[in-house]
Amino acid sequence: MDLDLLVIGSGPSGQKAAIQGAKLGKRVAVIERRERVGGVSIHTGTIPSKTLREAVLDELARRPLDVPDPIHPEYQERAAIEFLRDRTARVVSAEAAVVREQFRRNGVGLIFGVAEFVDEQSVSVSDSETTQVLSAERIVIAVGTSPARPPDVDFDDRTIIDSDGLLQLEHRVPRSMTVVGAGVIGVEYASIFGALGTKVTVVDQRPRILSFLDGEIGEALQYILRRQNVTFRLNEEVAGVERSEAGAVTHLASGKVIASETVLYATGRQGATEQLGLERVGLEADRRGRIPVDEHYRTSVSHIFAVGDVAGPPGLAATAMEQGRLAALHAFDQPARSLPELIPTGIYAIPEVSMVGQTEEELTEAATPYVCGIARWSEMARGLMSGDEDGMLKLVVSTADRRLLGVHVLGTGATDLVHIGQAVMGGEGTTDFLVSAVFNYPTFAESYKIAALDALNRMTPGT
């Protein structure tokens, strides 16, 4: 065999699988389809979208984008979009360099080309000029996903686009945008462009945005986004989209018509498995291009593993990294702890949202007694100092033993703050710890003490 471990894909899950294999002293190589490492996460997904968000926040703090230059009215819009794109490009380039260096330091081979199974132990790699065949004892599929494109939609990557095309917008920020899909990607981009002054309309068949969120947090987010140029058309189905002279027109099944400069489709992602030749090794992907795996990320072929988005939910870069590492350990029969139950979810909208644990709705359905404690940024010095008076932290607490059952955060620092609650929950801690803990002042972290005291008061008769 040429290799002990062959990894197909250099995204977060592929990186960690390869590096873990190398740490075990194995001969490892990674195949990457494009001549750039890091996969979708670095080049078109997590890193670009989150960098874009940070750049927008910085630019909004520096000067309002919706005030035109009195002498050159088009200059400011061009400068804004160029600033956003340049900053994103710099971060993407730096992150890709970090991954390359990690591969080099750990002795991981990197091969560019299109991978396709020859048989259960062999994979061919083809570029524009040559084809080579590599054999490996164990193989990890980490090819990731691409935006799902409905076959009846005429994408042109300028007017009707998906999330990949959005990062290639040129010249100026669109004045209006229709976003089809109120999932994480749709809400994140709707909030970003709404903050830039774009008039955004979000369309979704479901009655709620981000239905997995705690209901109160989801409603608060929707209320804030409405103030940021975002209109919601929920319980609505898209019947068709067509280009027009001014941009595009979205037709809804209810008869409504929405005109906008740009239409963004954010209706999920599709596993990039079509070209792998899975049938040659007896594997089959589902209609979303995902490969079934067991609890060890092993496919039905014992020495072939699948990790990251291509293995299905939760579809988070953070969990993909850990899946890759664990798969490499399992592949070589090394001891490995499974993913913890307490996996945080982060939504990088403006404002941020993050959660870990259970929601009120889930606990009500399970007939679990609880109370909630809330801290609001508007009542905290740090919130007033930051100018974010909409944020809040919500703790869901068991009335039986005061254990922390869920943490839900909306506002500045949400995706960082949630980890305090995650640590307390992971250590089976109670709100008593949060009540007695001393937090730096003024910080957003002290919201935990405030919310814990609020929950304690609700559990104490007469308070």
C-alpha cells in the first residue's frame, strides 16, 4: 500500500483527520480537488461569511454606509464593497497558509486533483494533465458540500445567486435582495446586508425562522432584523424566479410578486459526492449527497470513513473538526471519546445568536419542570457601553435540582459567552455556582450571575 491513511478533502474535518493520522506515525496524504487548501469552510463558507460580518460591523462603526458622498455618490458604495472583499480575501489567504503549514509540519502529503474510487483500496487522482492511482489501508471521505441549486432556477451568479456567488458581488452593495430560505445561511446574510442598508425580503415555507431556537430568542431576533431593513414572508412558497431589466422577480405561490436587484437562494447544501464513484465500493449517498455512517463515522465498508458535512447533521465546522480527529483514531483502533452531547450552535447574524442545551419548548414537551432567568444588555453597564441594548442571556434551570438545562444568548459576544454555560453544564454544575461566582465588571459575562439570580428569585416563594 502507498499510504496508511488517505483523506479526500482538505476542509476542517479532512485537516483534523489527516493531522491526527500523522500524529499516530502513519503515512498520510490529502487529496484536494481545487489548487487551494481549506475546503469550503475557508474559501466560500465559514471564514468568508464570518469575516464579511466582522468587516461590516467595523465599517458601520467607522462611518454610515448609507450616507452618499455629495460629490461622487457612487464612490462610497464601490469603496465599501471593495473594503469588504479585500478584508475577506486577506483572511482567507492567511487561513489557507496556516493549513498548508500544518500539513508540512506534520508530514502530510498534499495532492491536487479530482478523486475517484477505483476499488475499495484505491483512488485515482486526476488533474488537467495526468492521472495517478493511490492505494491506502484506510480512507476518509471529507469532501464537504456545495449550495443546493433547485433545477428549475436559472442561476446566473450575478442576479440569481447562491451563497458562493454572493461573495463575488462586484461594484456595490445591492439596494434590494430577496433571500429564499430562513435557515442559518439565509438569516446570516439577510442580517448582514440589511445592516448595510439593503432592503431584504426573506421567504420561507416554515412559520418561524430558525425553528430550532428557543422561541423567545427567535422572536427577539426577528424583531431586531425587522428594524434592520429585513421583511419576512413566512408560510410562503416560491413558485418561480425570473430575471428582469432591474434585476429579478420572485413569484410566490400565494400570488405575491417580489422585485429585487438580487435573489439569493439559501435552501440547504448538497454533499459533493457525485464524482467520487461511490458505486465502485458499494457505497450510496442519499438524495442530499450524504453518506450514512455509524457512531464511529465508519461507512458500510469497514475501512472507509466519512466525516463533516458529507456525513450529515449537525453540519458545523466545529463538530466536523472533531469528527475528523475521532475518525482517524477509530480507523487505527485507538481509544477515543465520542462527541459530547453538549454541542453549542452559533449563528453569526447581526446580532449573534448562540445556544447550548434544551429550549423551553423541548422541556415543555418532555414535561420537565423549569424556570428561566434572564439578563438584558440594556440593564448592564457593558451593554450600554457597547451600544447593544437589544442583547439578552436566558438560562433555563431545573426546579428540581437547580441544574442548568439550557443557555440561550442573543447579542454581542453570544458565540463566545455560550461556552461559560456549556462548561457549567458539562460539569453538571448548578446555578448556585453562577450566583456565587465573581465575574469581571463591566463585562457581558456577568450576565450569567444576573440571570442566575433572576432564576433563583423565581424559584423562591414571595420574591
